[in-house]
Amino acid sequence: MVTAIVMIKTDQDAIVDAAQQIVAIDGVREVYSVTGNWDLVAIVEGRRFDDLSQLIPDRIAKVPGLRDTETLVAFRAHSEADLEAGFALGLDD
């Protein structure tokens, strides 16, 4: 599975509607409204990189009210459980 984080700028009055339309798109796992330079952040997944190369520009970026997007492709997921397991290697409980 390939995961990408899509940061999105919208027209000010389009944030809620855009978020609702984006989260309804197949392949979009979550959409967050955020503070800072971006209005929304979407977490998207596809089986292959090619899936994302169609999903993001052809579906997400065409939602009405969007002004700009920036996409980050995730290489590896790190979680607290992963980190604890890595540090615990070779240690007895």
C-alpha cells in the first residue's frame, strides 16, 4: 500500500464542503481541517504509486473551491508501538 499526505488550500468559504467532498472519494482515508499555511490535510492510500498519480490530480485537485495542493509520499510509517518494539529487541520481559 502506498500512502500520501495531501496538504490543501481552499477558498475560505469552501473548507467544510471541500473536506466533505474529498473524504467521499475512494482512496481517501481521512481529511483533517488544520491550522497554519494549509486548510485541509488528506491521508490517501493506493495499491500502487500509479493509483495515487490518478487519484490526486484527477479527483482531489478538481474539487471545487481548491486553490492549491502539495503532496508528500510516505516512505515508511513510524508509530510508538514500532519504536518501542525496536528498542526492546533482544531484551527479556
